[in-house]
Amino acid sequence: MVKLNVYLARSGVASRRKADELIKKGKVSLNGKVVILPYADVGENDSVSVGNRKISVQKSVYIALNKPEGYTCTLKDRFAERKVTELLPPSMGKIFPAGRLDKNSSGLIILTTDGLFAQQVTHPSYEVEKEYEATVTPSFDRRHIGLLKRGITDKGENLRASSGRMVKDYPSTNQSVVSIIMKEGRKREVRRMFERLRYSVISLKRVRIGNIQLGQLAPGSYRSLTPEEISFFTKRVARKKADEKNS
């Protein structure tokens, strides 16, 4: 048995929060009858429909992909020339990105068919670390690490790095590579922080999400996540729920 909202999330229909909304609005049927309780039980032989479309839980797919620059992660963008899902075979089913990475940025993106897992990766409350390497100009002033960690206000938002460090400095070209770790996932946050400090971002690459490393994965290539990489996120959720229960 699995709860109805979890079933919808695992089928890739929506996140669990969105699934709750669909159910409460009377858009979901279980064995031909409208159900408005998100926690209704669904068994192996039950039939679930959203509107007139029958839903089934496909085998879950969990992928790490090295996104090249120029690919869009927002699948609903009708005007996108190239979408990140085009780098994967159609046989993977209804796969979608867990989170986003700017069109002009490259590096690690997680794709999955499991809406619940995607929420575990992206929801701000789980504070999953995302590490980036930014090539900036002019040469980076190490004293600005403190400013990045204290937080920078941009367009009414406080953008703050968990940590940062200089990776390389190239005085001859007036450029530096800076590593920065974020936990919130606001739109274009890394670029905005450097721009507020009057740096131009030449390139931006994400190299880690949680315990998943980009490593030597070539641009445009992908691999399946290991069981250990997947459990990293599910265990974090379990610990958070236990802490909330005991607080």
C-alpha cells in the first residue's frame, strides 16, 4: 500500500504538495470514484486517474547529468531551443529535472521520474548543499568571502553563501575561479551575488549536489545515481521528521 499523494508524486504527475491540491480539488479518482483525501491507500490492483487520464507508477529513474551551456531546464518554456531532457533517451519515460540550472550555466543536474525524490532534493527546508565553481573577472578579492557568507541583498532578497574559497587565481588574465556553496536555490543567486560585488561571471559550473559529485562526467553525458546517493536524501528527510517530532 502507498498513500495517494505519494503515488501521484512517484508517477511524475506532480510534487506531493501539488498532488495534495489536485486531490482536494476533486480531480483524482480511485477505482472510478473521486477521492479528496490525500492519504487514501492505493494498492497494487487499484486504478488511479487524474481527470480522464489513467496514471501508473513507472519504474523510478534517478540520473546525474552534466548539463552543457545552452540547454534549458525549465520544460514548460515553449521557446527553448534545447531542453536538458533531449540529452536522455525517450525510453526513460516522463523524466524531469529536480531543480534548475541557468541556461548559460553548466554542470550537475539531477533528473528523475520520482516527484517525491525531486522534492527531497530541492525543498529549501532540507538545506541540501549545492557547490558551484565560478570563473570571474577581475581577480577575486579573498576578503569578499566574508561578504558572501554574511549575505548580499539584491532585489529585496538576502542571498547568502554557506561557505566559499578561492580555487585558482590567474593574475595574467585578471581572472579567478571561486568555489561557493549554497543551500537555498534562489533564481540566478550565484551570478547575482558576484554581480553585486562588481564581478563579471565568465562561466558558472555546478560540481556537487548533496553527496553527488560531478566528477569526470563529460558535458552532455549522464549516469544513474547509486543507491547510496539516493539514500542520502531520503535519510535527511527521515532525520528532519524525527527532529520535528521530538522538538
